[in-house]
Amino acid sequence: MPKVIENVGCPYCGCSCDDVRVTVSDDGKKVLEVENVCAIGTEIFKHGSSDHRIRSPRLRQPDGSMKDITYDEAIEWVAQHLYKAKKPLMYGFGSTNCEGQAAAARVMETAGGMLDNCATICHGPSFLAIFDNGYPTCTLGEVKNRADVIVYWGSNPAHAHPRHMSRYSIFPRGFFTGKGQKKRTIIVIDPRYTDTANVADYHLQIKQGHDYELFDAFRMVVIGHGKDLPDEVAGIKKEKILEVAEIMANARFGTTFFGMGLTHSDGRNHNIDIAISLTRDLNKVAKWTIMAMRGHYNIAGPGVVWSWTFGFPYCLDLTKKDHAHMNPGETSSVDMAMRDEVDMFINIGTDAGAHFPIPAVKQLKKHPWVTIDPSINMASEISDLHIPVCICGVDVGGIVYRMDNVPIQFRKVIDNQGLLDDETLLNRIADRLDELNAQGA
Amino acid sequence: MSEIIIKNGYIFDPISGIKGDKADISIKDGKITDKVSSKAEVIDASGRTVMAGGVDIHTHIVGPKVNLGREMRPEDKLFRGSFRGGILKQGKHMEMGFSIPSTWKTGYSYARMGYTYANEAAMPPLMAPHVHEEIRDTPIIDISAMPVFGNNWFCFEYIKNKEIENNAAYVAWLLNATKGFGIKIVNPGGTEAWAWGDNCVTINDPVPFFDITPAEIVKGLIETNEYLGLPHSIHLHGNNLGNPGCYETTLDTLKLAEGYKPKNKFGREQVLHNTHIQFHSYKGDSWGTFESGAREVMDYVNSNKNITVDIGAVTLDETTTMTADGPFEYHLNQLNHIKWANVDVELETGSGIVPYIYDKNIKVCGIQWAIGLEIALFAKDLMRVFLTTDHPNAGPFTRYPRVIKWLMSQKAREATLDTMKYKDKVIAASHIASMDKELGLYEIAMMTRAGPAKALGLSSMYGSLAKGADANIAIYDLDPTNIPSDPELIEAAFQNTAYTLKEGVVVVKDKQIVAEPHKYTIWTKVNMPENAQVMHDVKEKFTKNYTVNLENYAVFDEHVHNPRAIEVEVA
Amino acid sequence: MTGKKLNMITQRAVEEGIAMEIGKTSREYFDACNIIEMNELDMKELGIMKNTNVRVTSESGQVIVKAVVARQTVYPGLCHIRQGVWANQVVPPRTQSTGAPQYSGFPVTVEPAPNEKLKTALQLVQGAVGLWKGE
Amino acid sequence: METVTMTLVQQPELYLECYSVTPDLFAGKSLAEIAELPAHEGKILWKLGDFFKFEGKSGATAAETKIVVNGNVKRMKRFGQQMTGGEIVINSDADMYVGGWMRGGKITVKGNADSFLGIAMEGGEILIEGDAQNHVGSAYRGDWRGMSGGLIRVKGKAGNDIGTAMTGGTIIIEGNAFIHVLTHAEGGTVIIKGDVEGRVGGQMVKGDAYIFGNLLYPLPGFKKIGTVEKEVDGTTYTFDQYIGDLGERKTKKKGEIIYGNIYMKI
């Protein structure tokens, strides 16, 4: 008899939807059907029980081919290389549960290396802004139950977070928002006329890279200097700025959701920093909150776990062993790659091969490269060692942090069929490193 | 199994009434016992002070708000490592952070001060799995966490409708779901109001849209707490915290407890614990006329036995304020313009975080420092007045030894006053300079272990050296017959124990972490019949208003670290 | 050179998300990510036919992609390649000391290259590190 | 003043952290003791003597000690970190954090310096004969207390984040600068003798920026109030004066609102 598992968490985007219904085969090895899920989520569950899934570690041979090895051999290989490296880097964790991220912290503290997560190329600038200016935010349920004005700035949930608008922001009817979309004003600020802009009441087609100026303009209006505005700022007419600022200032409860459009363009953290300043200003006249549209279902996780472990969310330098250091620009993965600061690379739960600029990939490939990931991807296909693991939310459970830092408890839906999960694998590597350190000392 | 005898120490154990007598303490299988065999390992405590392991009744050490504080303050870690004279790695993990230490440093630091139990003072129920993850990674000390109820929509509805039985069933369900310990209330109604940018600054300000007042919320939750007979009383951070003149709101709030009697099997005698009362004892009508209201507040506390308080002493450090009192943090940020974080949590609570520098050269900070100490020095019964710094709000918990020094030594207080730029103004606006009282070790033991343990309803297990209690023991390098004239030596003795034992295991020896044994998560398990109405209401709210599914809300068993349930039976 | 300087950005698309989960070596990923979305006026000016290949060159590399008129429109002077392997052949790794590369807002030259062939993801990445065994 | 000359004899494989190379740590030590001072290459703890040979002698105090660094130390970080006096001359390029958290003394780099030059500097003087990268005289991450005193002069160009969260002191960039000058500043002076792309004075409470070249994208939050003559770096020029950031909070002094200033050379 096929079995139905309800309240399953979806391991795709930062929405971390926890209402998925999965039907699995009698033997618990196959996903037969997935409901309440977006098109992308569906593919993950399908992939989880695909016959093509890699089930054994593979080590690159001198001729360039890959040969299957055992987990024991793979663990030994990684531990030995970590032990020898002067400054190894472990990067990734977009698709790892918190238990795995905690075990990774243990590995890199023991090894004395660098530890970084995908935020470094994604919402890392948001962390920098939070460091400098704080983070007046809320959980997504507050938006659902209270918000009457929603701003999407440099983010396109229609593509990147398919259920965000329907579950949390634009469409849902909540306690104080019984009319749903009808009583909400949606403002999209984006240089493209995106599919999200298509459902908005206002689309400000900003000149790419000039968000900071537009935020400054909004702040002037809120603080009472609207009359001093130039006729046009960042491609937006003064009248339009005044009109939209008025809507924001009159909100009962407003939320700004921001994305890569701010974190990846000139100024990076400063674009978010000033958005936070605007949020603070708006709280003088309205209630306003701001939230980063975190990309992966648990990419908030490493920031949370490592903050309680070391005090820093990413870009950790653990080489000194008795204290941690962090300074993105120096201790960030892409910068270290380009400066040739590290001498070993472990790609875990992500695909640096596809998502780093290619010059950074080339630099890292000069040194031993390990990929720990359930899938065949660009990183696995250029690595010296590929170790397949369970998929969190599919064949292992665990805690993940949604984009609003709400912890969601994920369930396991199918049998792991001999695959190790990240936590077990990493703890075994750390155990072996402890032995090597003890022998060395 | 294992046996230990601690020989010839000076014992201070208010639970047993032992006031510095020289005696031996026997330990068998992790518990205090009356005798052990000759094979017992001997710890020499001669010339030293022996107390039960410290119990912190109010501290913010684990959970989302604490952690966002860590995350947003990299500068709290700058040059604090051993690299430049900080703590060398002693335990399994490095120790990071000053005002908001990492979980590892938190556990190690408490243990080094002789503390073995800490009560996390504010757990947003929705974030409970996060709290439990951090508990897992906080070594050595036992931890309980109190869910916040003072702005909870369910409680608003039940209390407004005078349905105490339903409210009790909901509280019992939530304690079980979150593996929580007791009822925490923060700015009742005010944090919900803050979700609209508003606040409740008196106990009679109506909560927007909910047709209820803070006074009704507090009374309703006292009734709920005593209906259930929980080990701890309600644990209250009242309205109008931190504002000049707030002591009047505090007195109004304390009076809400009048007429209520404790009902429990745990030996608890209070119905209301008012936390960090320093922040609630301000007179004056502006920052310019700011002055101490400690006497007025403590006069009331001293004469009402059904109230306990903790002091929330200001330590004059650069620290990080964090509270579920969202509007307070916003207003604090409007004063100091440093960074501000805020997290409103759906249906339940909110929180805010602002770094703050208690600068001895600012008059108000000096007065705040005085008030914290005055609270303790005015207290008539130190079994009802406990030492805290509302960590990290008035200062990091690692400064408890410094607060003890100030309480034990007028000379130390005078030395600190002398460093203040506005010393005369501080003296004029406070009582501290005229107070010559100096607390003794027995009184310190009351404030730091026996009293808090009793108020938490846990004195049979913690804060006690009586037979049957957990063998949690602190041995300080301090000879009570020869207290050093230099107060700095008192602080040093309390900063790092000679020994700390946790459940009979030596975890600190000669100021160093030497073991990290297992530890517990303490929670309150209420056994009562399921309430169909409440379960219906819960399902409905999850369907309509929450963004997390009900079945994923309660903390899964595998995410609760070493649970140790305190059981309560309700017919 | 017949090209024109455009300002390039790279962002997520739902098609890319689906294809990525199917697999980065899949036909779906290939189809989803090796396109450049442009404004029709820019394409006309450059003499680029819809759905023909172009060469995109930046300070840090070049890549052949297929030009389409953006459905999520861009204004003239702006172009978009969906995030992934093809975009990252030209994304500059400079981070302004933040750790995040210049994914959004960097100058590229786009020129018609109707006779150039598109490369697969594997060909590009393995090729860059000397592991590509194909032709 | 006594001089210690340290000459590179061995390049590190990765980057070397030279936090020990300060007059404070050299003062009063013999050359053999100086060679024993620690330096990190990743997780490996080395001694300075593993990479450098030392000649000369150190003074009794930091103020009386000069350090001359010879050889290509482009891959070495943290020269002069937290120094309080004395002098360092680096006859090469240097990597990040030159003069970070510096409180006194002087550092000269004959080549280029990388990012985080003079970060959170409190006093003293830094001269870079070549270019600097990003975050010249900025604050450490999260800190609202950036550079508070001293002088940084970069003869060449510099990148983004110049004087972020600055509260005092002076930064002079003789070449061009990129974006974000005096962002979040509450004091201090930045002089850019070349062009700036944009974002000068954003979120600035207080402070003075002098721009000699073009400012391509001025912020909307700045308003022209007049023309003034000012002496800058020893010469008097005429400037258009702009005040702002009008979007940011302002402080008052004797009832007058204090603004941040941008002076554009005419």
C-alpha cells in the first residue's frame, strides 16, 4: 500500500513551505506523487527517488575518470587532506539541515580552516547591512495577518519564490486582512518589468544600479524634505516618488521584501543598509518591517547555527583555533579564491562550479576539491572526490530556518538506502581529524 | 558508582539553614547524600567557601533574539579572542563574544562562576525548535526556557472571556508543545500594540482590537498559573519599562497580585515574580529629573510575601539590550541611534535588540547602576530578591562576580562612584552613597541559588546542598573567616571557582573547564485531560492565521536535548 | 567590432529553477539558461535576429548564448542572462570587498555570432579547468 | 630613533599575517627575540624569523623604534596593526589592514596597499605612495565607531567605502575614488582630488567631503547652499557647498542644525 505523508517541508526556496503531501511506495523507496508544491519542488522529490541518483563516493583517477570508493575511504581522504591543508575552505550549505551545519562547524574548528555559506554570494551583503544597521523584521505570518502595503524591491518571487505571494504576502487572507489582495497595495521596484511587477499596483522601473539614490529620495520625503527632491531620481519622476512615499507612510503595516537586485549591484550592503534606515524612518509614521528574500530553504540555517557557535553568520576564519575572525572581502569565498588564499576546497550542499564566476572556479581548482552533494552537478564533475549524501526533507529530516528565521522541522519521506546524511558524514570526518590531531600533537 | 567527599569547607546553604559551618559534603551517583564509603574521592575545601551550584532565574542565553544579537554584533567579538589576551581554549570549543557569548562560552562561563542552572527568560513559542537547538549546544549547565504568553492571541481571547480553565488547558498544551517551563509575560498587551507601532504604557491601556488591558492579562495569567499549580509563578516584565516615572506603573502592576495565594506542591511561596526590577524603579518625569525609585518599590516588595523580584543590576559595560518588549527597543534606539533589530512574531510576541553603552560618564547610567544595587540593599528578605543583570540587558552575566563585590563591599561601591563624571549628581538622585550595608556570603547564597531555586519551585533539586539534591556544587577560593580587604579579590574568587561540580562530576578545576558531562533540558509537563474546545481553537488558528502547520509546530522529540520533566497533575 | 556595450544583470528564473533540480547536465537546464534576454530595440540596432546566437564579452570572459526578446522586459541598454553556468562565464568576480561578485550591473559587449555553437554546461565548466574530454 | 630592518628571505605559500610587525612589539627586544614573534599562515603558527632576516636594533619604546621592511611583501597582512608610535616603512606593496586600529606613529608604503587600510584608525599617519583598494579608514563590520583620528594619504586611487562611519581624522585620496565616501559618517574629513563615481555622504549625519574632480552621480539628499573659499591640504580653493544627507537624522548645536557638507571644487 502506498503511504501518504503530510506536513512535509519542501527543500527548495526560502519559503520553506511545510504543507507538502507526499505519497511514497509501499517499500518506502519511491516518491509516487507530490501535492501542494510548486513546479520546482516537485522536481526535487522526483529526483530524490530517481534511479540515476549517485549512491557511492567517487574518486577521480589519474586518467580523469571517476572510480567508486567506500564511505570509509572517502572519509579518510577528506580527513587527511584537511589535516595537511594550511587553510582549507568549506563552502555551501544551501541544501543542508542545521544538524549538518553544526557538524560542519565542528569539522572546520577541528581542522582550523575557513567556513562559509552560499550567503557569501547571495544575501551576504544583507548580513553586512544588518551588522551596520540592524534588522527591523517580522515573521511571515505578521505579513499575512496585518500587512496592507507590500514592497518587492529587487526581488522577483514569481520566479525565485513561487508560493511566496500566495502563502505569505499578496494574496492570503489573515486575521486583520480578511479581504486579501483587494485591500493590499503592491509596489514593485525593479529595472525589469518582471512577472511580479505584472501583479503590482505600482512598478517603478528604476535605472539599474541606482537603488541607493532612490532610497535616499524616499527617506527625504519621509523626514519632510520632499520639496528638496530633484525632478528625477534613478529614472523615477519626483511626482511618482512622492506618491509612492505617501502610500508607504500611510501604511497600517508595511513590509519591504528585497532580493538579489540590491545585494548584487553596486554598493551591495549599502543598498540594504539604507533600506533598513528607511524602514526605521517609516516606523515614526507607520508600522514597517523589512525582510531578505533568502534563496534556499535552509540558507538562513548556517547563519543562525554559526552565530550561536562562533558569533558570526558566515565568512568564518577558524584557522587560529581558539578564536574566530570574520571580515567579508577578506574571509569570503570568492575573494579568497581570487586572491589564492586557500589550499583546499570542500563544496557542500551547493554548486560552486555553476554559481561562482568562472575565474573563481579556475582558481579553486588549483587545489584539492571535494564535493559533498546528493546530485551530479558542475562542482561534482570537476571535483577530485564526490561524496553523495541524503537530501534533507527527502531521505533525512532535520531543522531548517525559513527566510524569516522561523525554524521548520523537516521530515524524512523515503528510506535513505545506505546513503549517509551530512551530519553523520561530517561527524565521522571530525572524529578522524581528532585522531589525526591527537597523533600529531 | 562514583563517590566524592568535599572536606572541611565552609558551607553556605540557606535551604538547609547552614550559615558557614565547617562541614563535609558527600556525593554519591550525582546526588548529595549523608555519607559515602572510604573509597570516595576527596576534594579538599579547607579555607574555602562551599555553596550549591548557582541558579540564574532570569537570563537571555539561548534562542532567536539572543542569536540575532550575536549575529548583528561582529564588533562584540573584535579582539576579544585569546589572540590578544582573551580566553584560551579550555573546553571542546572556542569561546567567542563578550556581551552575548556563544553558546559554548555561555556554558563554560557559568560553570566557571559556579553556576549550574539557567532559566532562559523568553522563548517565542513559534521559535521553540531554535531554542532547543541552542540548549543542545550550551555545555554543562541545565537550562529551562519560558514561553512568552503576555501577547498571545489565545490568552487574550480566553482571559477576555474569563475562561481560565480553557486558558490553563492552552498553557498546558503550549508548555508541552514547546517543552517550556513556565509562564513568561513581557510588556503585556504592549508588544501586540507594537505590531501596529503602538504601546501600552499603563496597566489600563487597552490592547488595540482585543478589548483587553494589561491588568486583565496579568491577573488572568496569575489565575491560570495557580489553577495549574506550576512549579514557578508567572514571571513578569511589566509595562512602561525603562522610562522615567515608571516606578508608579510598577507599583500598580505589583498590586495586581494582592489577594492571590500560591497553590503548588513545590514549596513556591510567590504568585508573581517581577523580573529585572531595576528597570522598573525609575522616578522623575524626564531624563533630566531622573532619580531612583528603589525605596518606594522595595518598601512594597518587602511587605508583600507573595512577590519575588530579581534585581537586573547595571554593570557599566558596553552591552546589548534585547527584550520581547518591542516598543521599548524602538524608543531606546531613537535615543542612542545605534543599530536596531526587531522581530514581531505572528500571534505570539515580538522582540527588539539595540546595543547600549552604560557609560559611567553619563549621569543616567550612574543612577541606573545605583538603583540595581539599592534594590538588593533595601531588601529585607533575600530569599525573595535575586541577583541578575537581566543578561545581557543591564550587563553580561559574566559580571555577576562584580555585582557581588559591590553588594559585599561599600568600599567597592565608593571606588566605582569615584570614577563617575557626574558623581555628585548620581549621589543626589540615588540612595547608594548613604547605604553602608554589606551583604554576607549567606545572603549572597540566598540571592544566587537558594532563593531562585525556591521561586522556580525546584529547590529539592537545585540550589541546595540538602540530601537528595543534584550534586551541583561550587567551591570558591574565599575564606569566610578572613574575607580579603581588597574587594577585587572577592570578585576574582566568584569569577572562577576552585571547583565546580555538576551532578557529581568535576567540570571546573582551578578555574579551568575539565569536563563537559551531559546536561538537562528542564520543562514542565502538565498532565490534564485534553480540552476539546481548546484543541478546536488551536486547529482553527493554525488553519487560518499561522504560517506553519500545526503538526510541525510542537518540537519533535528528537530535537529536545535530554529532557527532564517536572510533572504537574491537574484533575 | 559590431557589438554594443550593454549593462548586464543575471537573476533567477523559474524555468532555471526547475531545470536545475532536474539536473545541470540536462537538456532542460541547457535550454533554460543559455539565453540572453534583450530589448527589441537593442537587437534591431545590433542586427541580431530573434533566437540566434550572440557573443557576450565582459572584462572577465566571453560566452555564446542565444538572443531572445525579454518577456520580462528590460529597457534599452540592459540585458539579462539567467543565473547559472552561461552567465558565470562573464560575471566579474570582483566583490567591492563584500564577498558577493558583480552579478548585477557590469558592462558587456554583445555582438551577433549566428554561426557560433552553444556549448553545454559541462563543456564550459570542465573545459575551464582542463577536464573536458569531448570535442 | 633606532631602526630594525627586516628583509624577506622566504615567501610564504599562502598569505602571512604580520600582526607582530609593530614598533610596540619590537621595542625593547633583541633581534633574536623579534625573530621569535608569531605570524600565522593559515592555521600554521610560524615565527617572523622563518620568513625574514633582521638587522639593526630596536629602540626602548615604540616611539623610538623604526621598522624598515624590504622584499616583496604583497602577500602579507596586518603591518602596523594597533601600533601606538614609532615608524614603519614598507619598500613594497602590502596586503590588507595596513595600520588597522592604529593609534599613533607613521607608516609609509612605497607601493600599493590592499583593502581595510587604516581601518578604525584613532591616530597617527599613513602614507601610501601607490593605490589603495576598498574600505580606506572605514569601520570594522558592525561598528558604528569608524576612523576617529589621524591622517591617511593615498597618492594614487582608492575604491569603495572611504571613511565609512568615520567620526574624526582626515583621509586624502589624490587620485580617483569609486563609490561610498563618508557613508554613515558622524564627523571627519575626506578629500578626493580626482573624480568620484557617486554616493558621497549617503546616510551622513556629520562630516566634510571635498571633491576636486567630477562627481558623476550626486545623491538627491544634498542641496547647494552657496559658494565658499576654503583652505584644503595647504592651498585655498573655491567650492560650491552642499549640505545633507537631508534624508538622515541631524544633530543640533546651540539650536542650529548641523549638516554634513560636500564641497565641490569649482
